Amino acid sequence: MGEFFLPSDIAEIADRLGDTTQAFDNKTILLCGGRGFLGRYFAEVFMYLNKHVLETPCEVIVLDNLITASKDDPVIEDRPHYEFVKHNIVERFTYEKPINFIIQVAGIASPFYYKMYPLETLEVATLGTKNLLDLAKEHRATLLFFSSSEIYGDPDPAYVPTPESYRGNVYCLGPRACYDESKRMGETLCRVYKDQFGVVSKIVRPFNVYGPGMREGDYRVLPNFASRIVAKRPLQVYGSGNQTRTFSYITDAMVGFIKVLVNGRPGEAYNIGNSEPEISVLDLVKEIEEVLGSKLEVSRIEYPDTYPADEPKRRCPDITKVRLQLGYEPMISLQEGLRRFFDWAMANYIGEAQPF
């Protein structure tokens, strides 16, 4: 397997952030979940900044318990200003030197995996986040918590696109509750620590982020499709295929995450995603056909037992808040994002998705 990212994407993220990146000059960043999809992008961006942008490098300490990490991940522990520690944040972590930023992106985000590991999913977003908030309190560090668009549940159509003020439609005993409810509790913890202890905690709610580096065994829609295309097998569409989503390419999402980390308001949540186009899974197949220039065979199937039921019918963010407060604007069209992802996936996937 080659690099999990496109070097031009990392450079694009840094360039679009401009002077925002100076917040990391000579700082120490604790990156929790740093071997996951988003965590690896954070690490690459910081390594790029150290090499090309920052006068004094930042130090990056990566924590991950590797519960869902791929054996094919590139070995990157030997780079300067980068330290990897195998650690489960459900257990307290201590660090003697100062920490300036804590990025809490540790979690189990794929429905396939959080059905496999429900208790671990609950613990990392609640106990793990509380441990990191205690650490942020001790070091007077800024903490960024990764919540999820799933906290809105299956939103009332009157609230699609969904603003941050929508309170959600989530069933606490449902098959997705270990993920949904633990993320909601993680947000509450961030707000409590901000109000009670003055911890500078900020929250992002990502909406369907995709791009190079998504593992073939991730079991979300685009890796699923790409794997089956490589294998020359029909695409599997769960249910009716009429459920709708918007998709956020990784460079857009990373710019949004880092803008919130540096300039977001403490104790507040920000939707990070793309507000358009809202597209059904069946129409997504048509977009992929256009990108690849070939017709794809589709097979509709019932949801497998390994995939939790109660999938939201629609998921589309209102990003007015982050636009107005932080000047965030998605720039990568769905067609361009799909082209970049499939160019990478066709060169890196083997057509046999395996969970480990």
C-alpha cells in the first residue's frame, strides 16, 4: 500500500489555513486517536507545517490503542518532533512537559465497528474525554472534541439542513445509541468543564468526511463502493437507496477543524461539512459512474446483521455558523472530491475489504 494521502492535499490544507497555522509555532499537541483516518491527517498537516511553514517546530504526541488500526498503516514513528505512544485514553495519561493543544479524535466511528465494540465506543467518548478534559485543565490547554453529525439522530425534515441548535431525535436504547449518546455526553462534558473550570474546550460535528486514507475495511459507503469496483463486483446499496447525505472532502473538513481549534468559541459546537449537494445513495452511484467513465452494476440488499439499524434518512448540515464566525467555506466539489478519492483507491485497494 502506498501513502494514505495525496501530498497535494496536505499542502492545500496548509495553504488554505494561512496565518492560522502560526498558532502551532513552538507548541506541543497531544493528538488522541492519531492513527485513525482523521488523526493521520492531523499528524501529516503538523509534519508539513514543521517542514515548510513554522519557524519553530511543533511537537506532536500521538496516542492510539490501535483497536481498529490497519496492519498496513505506514510506520511513521521515527520522524522528528513526533512521538507515538500506544495508550487507551480510557486510562489516565500523564505528561510532564507543557501541553498546549489536545485533539480528541479518538473514537470508533464506523457503524460496523461500533456494533462490534459498543462498550469501547461508549467509554472512549465519555470516560476518555473526561480524562482529557482533566488533562486540559491541568495544562491549561485548548481541547478540541470530535463529536458527530449522528448526535442529531434522524432529524425532522423541517430541520434539514440541520443547525447546531437542533436538539436531536435520538433513541437512547437504539442500535446506534452507543455512538450517538456517548458523543452527546462528550459534548456535555466539554461544556461543563468550560463553565465550571474554565477549560477552553471546543466541539466539531463532522458530516460524512471522505478522502484518500479511508481503510478498505472501513465499511462506510465510499470505501465499500471502491472496494467492490476494484473487485469488479456489483455495488451493494442498503435498503431503498433513497437515504440522502452530503459529503465533505478531507481538505475542506481539515480546514474547518483547524479553524475551530484555533479560533472557535469555547464551549460551543460547529457543524463541519458540506451543505450541498444533498444526494441519495443511488444518485451517488451515478456521480461515481461519471467520474469513472463507466457503468456500474448495483445490487440492492437488506441491511446486514453487522450494520446497525435506524440509519438516518437524511443528513445535511447547516454551516451558517462556521461560515459567519470563522470564514469557513468548502471549496472541493463532489465531482472533484470523488475523482481524487477514486484515483487513490483504485491504486491502493485490493478488492477484498477485510476488517483487520
